[in-house]
Amino acid sequence: MSVAATSKKQSLVGIVDKPVLALGVLTLIGMVFGVWRLIVGMGSTTNLTDAYPWGLWIGFDFALIAFSGAGFTMAGLVYIFRLEKFRPALKPAILAGLLGYVAVLLLLALDLGRWDRFYMFIISWNVHSPLFEISWCVLLYSMVLFFENSPPLFEQLKRPAISRWVHKFIIVFVVAAVTLSTMHQSTLGTLYLNMPHRLDALWFSPILPLLFFVSSITAGLSVAIIAYLIACNIRKEAAKPEILKGLASIVAWTTLVYVLLKLADFTLAGELGAFFAFDKLSLLMWLELGVGAILPMALLFIPSIRNKQNVIVVSTLLILFGVLANRFSATLFAQTTLEGASYSPHIAEWLSTIGVLSGVALAWYLSARYIIYNEKE
């Protein structure tokens, strides 16, 4: 066997390792169930009802939008605030942002009753609807994220001139990214202001747009930390402590702002009694706010342990859990429904969701390994 053939074989073996194989299998299974849902409709492939019109797909959609804040938060830190020390963590974060929005759009297509008319918001403008703004912002921001991620791809395609053009105007894309993200991350909270009768008082608040925006920053930076660590592992290099410490510090202070806003809202709205009722919903809020915000914030503020990599990883994962719990509570658990109604996701909902998440994780891994770090700096 020739040297070239041996090298090619080793390269192929490197790609098809166990994580890639597992993610690939889950992606294919999810595709089968996703296509089945699109062909036969929602009736036989979901357990959604009039009492529970929002379920698994929307819960993950809202959480993934917050997680995808990794793109605009890191771009803002590096390009707008000129914090160059964070630049090594920029590429994996922006890539995570792009693929996060791809997952959002795929799950949204599954959740639409008439998925074949997904484009209607483009030609039929309802300017009074928060969903109209969200739809346009997500569409435009996804395009911006593509351009932000495109230089390494154009380098691979032997189109360096296009890559240089994108770099030349990168600040324009970043300003657009931060603006669009600020708009739709907060407007997701505005969406709930239209349904005060549906959402439990512990979650409903007139400052929901602000809460959603602040939590998207904490979630985005947490994803950026995890993405940076995985990228370092892919490149077989040590993560820079100053990057981890710096990002963890910003996450801790942003989480503190979020916690103070929540506690102030409980106090001014007279909901402290409900918060300390220790019934089903209050325990859910304690899990979300206590375990998913206050605990990791405290860990990151303790001087003796906050600089340890394991502590940073655990803290960021807890924060992501808290944001995930918040979005699922707002869309599902804390929604007032008809008495006696219940919802348990259909197997097709679970497998299609797992397939989408596995697919974007696989795409991120392969892109990080074979594309984004091959660009000429």
C-alpha cells in the first residue's frame, strides 16, 4: 500500500471515531422520524393538544436560541470591546452560534403545523406580532452568522479573495449580529407578555424581555467556554487559563445581575410568599434559580476554587441547566392548562429532537476539526 493510500486511510479512520459514529447514527434515526412527521402530519407523530400546543420542540428551540448567544457575546467581546485575549475562543463560539440556529430552524419546521408555508412571514407582514420580529431577526442573524463563519470555508475552497473581503467588513457583520441578537433574545420574553393568563406568576414579569436577554448572555458565554475547551481538546493543546478565568468572571457577574433582577421582581410583585411556598411550582423555581444560577455563581465567586478548570466546567454546565429549565418552565411546565390535561412527548418528538441535536453536534465537531482551524490567520 502506498504512503498516500495509508495516509488517506488513517485520515478516514480519524474521522470515523466512536463519537462521530454515535452522533451519525443518532442523526440518521432522527432524520427518519423527522421526515415521517413532515409527511404524515402532527396528529400521529406528536402528543401535542389544544391544552398543550407547545411541547418538546419549542422548549428546546427557546433554550437553543439562548445557548446560541455564544456567537454574539464572543463577537461583542472581541470586536466591539476589543478584548483580544479572548480571540482564541472566538471561532468555536461563533460556529456553535451558527449551528445552534440551524437546530432552531429545523426544530421549528417540525413544530409548524403547515411547515410547507414557513416562508409566510416574509411575504405577509404582521408588524404588531412579536413573532414577526423574532422570525426576521432569526433569519437575518443566521445569515450574518454564516458570513462570520465563512472565511475558513472559503480558504478551504481556494477562494482567499472572498475570505479577505469578509474579514475587511467583519465589524459590520458583528454590529449587525449584536443588534439582531439583542432584539430577538429580548423579544422572546416579550412574547410571554401577551399571555399573562397562561403563565404562572413566578415566571410572568413585565421585565421578561430584560431577563431573557441577560440570561442569553450567561448561557452564550457558558457555551463559549465549553466550546473552547472542546476545541482545545481537538487540537491537543492546553486551554489558556486567562481565557477561562476571564470568561468565567463575566459569567459570574452577569448571573449575579440576573439573580438580583429575579429577586427584586419577586419582592416588588409580592411573589416572595409563592417563592417560599415549597409547592410543586416553587420547587421548580428553586431548582431553576438555586441550582441553575445561585449555586454556580457562588462557586465562581469563591476565590479558593473559582480558577480551577473543573469548577468552571461544572459551573457553566449548571448555568446551562438553569437556562434550559427556565425556557422549558416558561413554555411548558409553568403554563396554565385545562384541568386534567397532560402531555408526554411522543417517541417521534424525542427521536427527531435527539437527531437534530446530534446532527449539529456532529457538524460542529467535524467543522472545528477540519475547517475552522485550517484558515490562514
